[in-house]
Amino acid sequence: MVDPLLGLLSFLSRSLLLVSAYGYMTPPVPFPSSLEKLVPNPSGEVVYQKSSVYGVVDRAVILDCGLATLLPDIFIWSFTKPGSQEIKNVVYDLGKGHRMQALAQTLGQVTVISNTASLSIERLALAAHGVFTCQAIYDTATEARFYYYYVYLTVRVPISKPYLEVSESSPVEGSPIWMRCNLENGTGPIQYEWHHENMNGSVTVFGQGNSSIVDVNNINRNNTGWYRCRAQNPVNSEQSDRTWLSIIFGPDVPQIDVTPYTMTERGYSALERETVSLMCQAQSNPPSQYVWLYNNSQVFGGPQYTITKILRMHTGDYTCLAQNTYLNTRSKKSISLTVYYPPDGLPTCSVEGTTEHTSLKLLCTWTGGFPSPKLIWSGDLVDQEGVNANTATLLYAQGTASNNSLFKCQGLHMAIKQPVECSVQPYSPAGEPQCFAYVTSNNQNLMLSCSWDGGFPKALVWWEGPGVQGKGGQEASNILILRYGTVRSEQPYVCHARHPLVAQTKTCTVPLEPPVLRTQRRTVTVFEGTDVQLTCSLMDNNLPSNEITWFNNRGVGVMDTSKYLLLRSSAWANLTVRDTDEIQDSGQYRCTTSNAVGGTEVNVTLVVKRYPMPPNASLVSVMYNSPQRNQVDLEWQVHNEEDYKGGWTGFILEYSWMFEKPGRRNGKNESVIVPHPGKIASIWYSSIVQDPEQRAHTLGSLTPTVTYQFRITSINHRTLGHPSAPKSPAEPRQNSLPAIIGAAIGGMLFAAILTALLLMYIIRNRNNNPRLHDLLFGRQHSQSRENINFPEDEVMGSAGGIEDVGGLSSSGPTVALPRAASPLTAPSQSATPSTGQPPTEPPFDDGNEPVNVTITVKAT
Ligand SMILES: *[C@@H]1O[C@H](CO)[C@@H](O)[C@H](O)[C@H]1NC(C)=O
Ligand SMILES: *[C@@H]1O[C@H](CO)[C@@H](O)[C@H](O)[C@H]1NC(C)=O
Ligand SMILES: *[C@@H]1O[C@H](CO)[C@@H](O)[C@H](O)[C@H]1NC(C)=O
Ligand SMILES: *[C@@H]1O[C@H](CO)[C@@H](O)[C@H](O)[C@H]1NC(C)=O
Ligand SMILES: *[C@@H]1O[C@H](CO)[C@@H](O)[C@H](O)[C@H]1NC(C)=O
Ligand SMILES: *[C@@H]1O[C@H](CO)[C@@H](O)[C@H](O)[C@H]1NC(C)=O
């Protein structure tokens, strides 16, 4: 019975199994009228057919019993648990409706789809997993055919949300880890996929396979990131939440960035005063802790060490120390930083002469700085390549650089923005070198000085000559020291002066010559009594001379005395001989001086002359002007006035008491003036008339009882004329005529005697006292005038009111008195010769026949 059904089923299964697979999708085919064709089972054998169906827990599944469109007449659904031999009925329909068994409830909500033999199981239970067998019997016209349909139902479970398990949440780089994707539910086969999302957010598949676990032998920092896993089975797929995996590592060797970046072969460099930033980065998880060291001592904590306004003292080694505090590991790196700094200040330009000033050397110096600055000379004649040094030099041979050229030196250094410069302008000294000589004090040394000043650089100056050692040149000036007196005239000491800008070496020399003295007049003639100046002046000479010395007419060196006045400067010496005297001061004077190479002198002859004798004057009238006889009016005249133009300066009026006594002496008859028998000696009292034009005068204060005599002498400076014949005054007219006559006779007599006496004396002593002789006899009136030739004569002559000789007189119109003359107005007690002659020297007693005045003029 069963077999034919089974054969039918088998047939159906062979031809229509695929149709069953599409059973839900294809609409049910109407049941065919000829079952034969559909359920072939001609042999009557039971047909066995197998199929597989997949269901999912809690969802619905349909299990078909053969062809869904072919409703069998009888069907029986049984269930066998996997691994069990038992077959248990679920539902059956023996033609009278289906009967659901209790077992069905454990399998889900089982229903039989109406008009079919198919089972619909909703809310499929996991217990439904097993073999469902549908036994179906088709009753055909000819026979019943029996079919066994085995439906293998697989109940699948969806995958629940997995969660990721990591063996180590903070693994250290290089260590092994594993990761597992944990699932609570889900039937296999399950595929796993791991996803890694790195820090940039890009996701990569990290691993996949059917294993829920992944091993990483050597985790590295690149593995840091989010991880999630995805599990997939035929039902569904689910992914876990992401998990952060942090790889602990580092620190790596730090990387140092220097800003601004300047790299040299010796390391990093920076310019002084700029801001330098040192940035240290060392890869590490957790991030590094940084420490900065300078020359091995800590200066900063943190990754970025900024030095604002870096200085040259900050040069050195900088070390960055990185530390991973979690691992307690560290790393470090050092750099060397050099701070470049410019030289101080500005470059200095200078010039100098080298190799004995045959070359001009220009120097540009800029000291300090690191590295060395660059110095570039440029100027009128050159453009020189830069020199990397603190000094740049230019050389010019003598005379090749032109005067006043401007040379500039430019200094460049990487640590300054703008180039700096200096300049120099060499020039030669103006003019020619100057030579001169001078003498040190005490005449120790003769110094020859040579100078050529004003150049830049200074000229080189040196001396050449006998005994000069080498060429010890000096700048600008040079002094040659020679011992005084060792130098001979005309020795060739030559000064050489050289300047690098001047092509030729210049020279100068000091001619060495003895001094030369001059005087205004070789012979000077003056009148006696005046002051005369003798001049002596030095001609210009290259050598300094010693002081000019005057020697007087007796060959004695002149000092300042009352006699001599010495005025001098370095160039002249003027000797004034005061109050000249014919005898004492006439003669040859000498002025001398010397210098380092010799001496010289000049002679001046001084001739002192007397003034010419003034003309004779005589009293014309001498008369009391009253009976009281105490005043006398005098009148006089000058003889041959026209021959003595300006030849006198005044008159001396003299009077004395008259007393006459004849006597004998030495066997000769002489009239001797003797003292008045009373008490007063016979003395001439004198009174001066200073006006040469005056011809009258009144003398007073006379004693009425005394008999007087009067005389007049003209004077010319200190030269006296002949005294006139004495006269006694006449009585006033009318009543005193006899007395006047008597007095006149007596006076005349006395005067005659006196004059005779004097003349005798003078004539006798003519040779001893020629002056007196000449004074009296005027022998040289004319010739003396000719020899006196002062230039001042014209100027002074008229000013003094004295025509010819006033110029030499210091007294001018005032009276120059005779030397040792009698007191002018007061009576004198001295033994003055009664003649009034000046007591000139030599004294009178030199004569062959001396006449002793002291004997003849005696006081009683
Ligand atoms: C796994 O299946 C059991 C039984 O069906 C259920 O109780 C449990 O909630 C499921 N777990 C998950 C995570 O879905
Ligand atoms: C990490 O990745 C970078 C590039 O992505 C690579 O250069 C480096 O070598 C990797 N590091 C390691 C430890 O594999
Ligand atoms: C640091 O070291 C450098 C090089 O060794 C040295 O030139 C510099 O003087 C040092 N600085 C200090 C402050 O010691
Ligand atoms: C060179 O110049 C200086 C200064 O200007 C001047 O005194 C001198 O005379 C000049 N020398 C010559 C040779 O021109
Ligand atoms: C001295 O004499 C000179 C002429 O030889 C003259 O120039 C100078 O002025 C005189 N000195 C005095 C003080 O008189
Ligand atoms: C001036 O007088 C003297 C004496 O009385 C006489 O010897 C002389 O000749 C006179 N001279 C003139 C120029 O008359």
C-alpha cells in the first residue's frame, strides 16, 4: 500500500522538487485531473523523497508535504528529534480532517494550511529542529500511491549583538594581545570581521574569518584606535560597540625643531636679539613629559622652550629630555646652538705709513663678533673684495694714492640688517718741512728741529748728517740733539721728510752760521751832559744767540748802574750812557754775542763834546734903585751876539762883598782877594737868569752898608763863558753920586786885579787844563759844531728855543748847571774859586808850575 504511494512521491520529487522550492512564490497550480501523470508510481513501491527547509526561531516556516498543490487523500506528519530514533506524530488527516497532536505545541504555532497538506509553523521554536516526515497517500483511479516525504527542518537562531573583549586594554607596544568577539546567541556558521578605526577616522578591516578570536603578536602604535567586531550567520549580522585600544609606547628619540631654522655645519645658529624657539617632540603614549637642559642643567619644563632676545652667552648645547611617566622610560636629544653676534660699535678706519712711509696702509678694523664680519673697502681708487676678518687692509705704494681721496669701508654681519661703514681721507701735509734750531738752557745742547705737520697719516721725519745714527724717523717732527760747541759752521745736517701720498721725499736744512751784529752808527757824537743810546741789534740767524753783552770804553762789561742803562731783548741791546762826560765816557764801546757755532762783536765809538763857549757879556749898568741900597738894577749886553746864534742858554749874575788888599807872594806882586776884615769871607753869590733874551734884572735883599761888586757870565748848558768885568753899583741918581762913583772906581779896580790873576793862572796851566783854556778862549767854537750830527737836531732844535744844540739836552730851556757849581742863590761855605770857574778835573795841581788855589783863595 505504501510503496506505490512512495513511488509516486519519488517521481514527483524528481520532477517537481524545484517547484516546491518556489512554492511560496508561485501561485498554487490547479490539481490535475490525471493523477497518473503527476504521481507516477507504476510499480507500486513506496516513494521516498527528502528535502531540507530552514527556519528561524520565532518566525514562520512552511513545510510542504510533496507538491503543495497536490492534496493527498491521507497525510501524516511526524517529527523526529535529531539524535533520536523516536518518530512522533504531529498531525494527521485520514480523510476526515486533521488532528493536531500535543507535540505540535512544543514546535511553535503549528497549523495546516487549508486545502493543502503543508504545515505552517509560526513562532518557530528551537525544539522544532529535526526531521519532519509526511506520509501521504494519493488515491488514484487505479490504485493508491504511498509517498514518504522527509523534510529536514533546520531552525536557526539570529546572532545577538556581540561584544568585544580585549586581553589588555592598554597594551605596551611590542607585546602580544588577543581580541575576542563574544556572542550570546546565534547559530553557525558564523563569520567574524574585525574593524579598526584609526585616529583619523578611516576604517579598515583588521581581520576576518570564522574564528571569534584574533591574536596580535606584536602590537604597535599604529594599532591604536577604535575596534569593533561583526558576526554574521545566514540569518543576520550584528556588530559590537567600538572599543578603544590604546597602545602604550615611547618616548621615541625626540625631534627638535628650531625656529627660525638656520643650520650650519656646526649645528644650529641664531642671531643675537632674535626670539628663538626650541620645540621638542617625542612620540609617546601617554604623551611625553619634557625637560630642557642647557649645558646639562635644567632650564625649562615643557616641550617648547622659547628664548626671547637670545644673547651670545646663550650659545651652547641644548638637550631635550622626554619621559614616558607611565612606562618610566626616557629618551633625549641634544643640539648645539650658536648665537651669532655682530662686532661692537662701528668699524674704524685708519691710515698709517708703512715700510718707512713708502707705502700707505689703510686699515679697516671691526673687532669682535661671531662669526667674523665681512669688511669691504671701496673708494676713489679701489673696490676690494670682502674680507671675512676683523681687519681689512689696503696698501698703496708711495705717491700712487691721490691727496684727499675718500676711502670707505663697509662692515657687514649677518646679525645686523644694515651695513655700517667708516671712512678715511688721507692727505699730505701742506707746504714744505720746516727746519729751525734752538738751544737748551745753560747752552748744553743745540737742538735742530724739523717738522712737517698736518698730514694724515703724519709724515716721517728724520735727520741725516755727521754722526747721526741710522734713520730713526719720527712722525711729524724730529729733533736732532747736538752737543753745544761741537758743531762747526756749515755742517750739512739735512732733515728728510716723507709722506706716502707725496712721491718725492722732501728736505730742509738749518744753515749753521755765527751771529751778525749791527749798530745804527759806528761813531756817535754827543754834547757833554746828555744821555746817549748806543744800539746793537742782531741780524736774523737760524741759530739762537746768547745774550748780547756791552763792554764800555774801558773794556769792562756793562751792568745797569747810575751811569749805564741797559735795555735789551733777544734781538737787540741798547746801552744808554747817562750824563755823558767828555773825558770819562768818550771811547770805544763794544757789543758782543755768540751762538753755537761762533761769536761776533761790533765796535761803537762814542765822542762826547763840550758845548761851544757862549759869547762874552758885560754889565752896562749896575745901580741901586733906591737910597736904601738894598736893591740893585742890573743891565747887560752880549757881545757879537750875531756870531753866537743859539749859543747860550742864560746868564749867571754874581755879586760879592768887595775888599781888596795888595800883597806879595813868592816874590811876585799879586792882588789877593782877602776876607772882609769884618767877619764874612769874599764869596760870589750867584743868581740865574734863565732867559737868554733877558738883558736886565733886579737883585734884592742887599745889605746897605756893604760894598758889593757884580759880574755876569753867559752860560751854554754846562759851558761857561768869560765872566764880565765886575762892577760895583752906582748910588741912586741925585744925592748919592759920589758914593756911586767911588764904588764904581773901587769895583773896576777890583775886577781888573781879579781878571789879571785868573788869566795868569789859566795861561800857565794851559796844558794841564785845556778845557778851561778853551772855555775861556773859545778855540774850538766852530769845529765842534761840525762834528755833532744827531738826527734829532732838527726836530728838537727849535722846540727848546735854543737854536743849534738844544736836542741833546735833557733840560731844554732850563739851566744845566756847571758841575760842582756854586749854589745858585744861597751862600756857599765851600772853597770855590772866586772866579766862578767850575772845579773841573783833572785838578789844577797837575801843572808844571802849580798854582795852589787853596792858597790864593783863603778864608780867614
Ligand atoms: C538568546 O536566546 C534565549 C532563548 O531564546 C533568549 O532568552 C535570550 O534573550 C537570547 N539572548 C539575546 C542576547 O538575544
Ligand atoms: C605605522 O604606520 C606608519 C605609516 O602608516 C609606518 O610608517 C610605520 O612604520 C608604522 N609603525 C609601525 C611600528 O609599524
Ligand atoms: C655651554 O657650553 C658651551 C660649549 O661647550 C660653552 O661655550 C659655553 O660657554 C657654555 N655656557 C655656559 C654658561 O657654561
Ligand atoms: C693735500 O691736502 C691737504 C688738505 O686738504 C692740503 O693741506 C695739502 O696742501 C694737499 N697737498 C698737496 C700736495 O696738494
Ligand atoms: C734799541 O735799538 C733798536 C735799533 O737798533 C731799536 O729798534 C729799539 O727800539 C731800541 N730799543 C729801545 C728800548 O729803545
Ligand atoms: C771875551 O773876554 C775875554 C776876557 O775878558 C777876552 O780875552 C776875549 O778875547 C773876549 N772874546 C771876544 C770874542 O771878545
